[in-house]
Amino acid sequence: MTALPDHTPQPNKWRSLLEFGPLIVFFGVNYFFGIYAGTGALVAATLISLGLSWHLERRLPKMAAFGCLLVVFFGGLTIVMADEFYIKIKPTVASLTIAGVILIGYLIGRNPVRAMMGHLPLPAESKVWRDLTFSFIIMMVTMAAANEVAWRHLTTQQWATFKVFGLTGISLIFGVVVMVILHRYQHEMPEDNKAEKTPE
């Protein structure tokens, strides 16, 4: 998924490693030892990553905690049931769940995207929050659809490669979309807001 900026500068230099480290571990172990060993390694690495997040930030990021919960649940089912189906549908379930939460929150007036990115100097009533919200929803639905196509039509090894690099690529593309939206807002910013940000 797309990494969002954070208030605390120190953990940020570790954020990418903590997010993508477990995926790289999964890819490597799966390549040499197979999907079940790779799944076990993914579960262990994700738990370690979450523990390190707590050690560095003294808090558990909600998205990371949610992702860890799903990895442990679907990874555990994969190993116990000896069926790779469960780990393969995990990205689909995760992406659609996040998209649903964002959409429902937006419809009831409690925008999760604004809550996550509230440190940005953007007015609460700005249309940029709508654009960002639906960009994230489209991203999650796209990732879910891509994963469904991938696990149904690719070999397990090919799917593992797609999971690590393909889904990450999709999130990076939408990260660029988010930057474009924010840049467009800067150009459309009312003059009084610009004046407030300009030091005297």
C-alpha cells in the first residue's frame, strides 16, 4: 500500500524497510523453499516489523496493525489447512476492506483519509479530500482486482512475484496520483490561504 507522511521524523527513515521488508523476506523464502515456508516467514517478519514499529514510535500504526492481523489470520489458515488459497486471497480481502471503510467513512461524514493526512495544511472543507478519498478507493479496488486476476491465472511462484513487485508498483503509481492531486490543490489555493502561509 502507499506510505503516508508522518509527524515524527525519526521513524520515517525506517518506514519503507518496515513496510516492504516482510514482503522481500516472503519473496526470498518462497523462491527457495516454497509457499508454505514463505508464508511462515511472512507471518514472522510481519510480527517483527510491527514490534519494531512500536519500539521506534511507541505506537502501533493502525494500517500496519490491521495488515499484521490479516497476515497472521490468512497465513495461519494457509499453514494449518495446507492450502495456499488463503494467503493468495489476503491482498484482495485487505484491499476491499480498506476501500469499504474509506467509502463508508466518507459517506457518513467521517473521512478516514483526512484523519490519516490531517497534518497537511488543507482546509477541512476543501474538495481535495474528496479527490484523495476516491483516489485511495480506486487504488484499493484496482489492487484487489489485479490480485484476483493474478492468483487465478499465474503459477504460485509468478503470483508471489506479482504480490511483491506488482502490487507495490500499483501503490507507487497511485502515490504519484496523490502527489499530482496535492500539487493541483496548491495551484488552486485561495489567495488568503497563500497569504497566511507566506512569511512576512
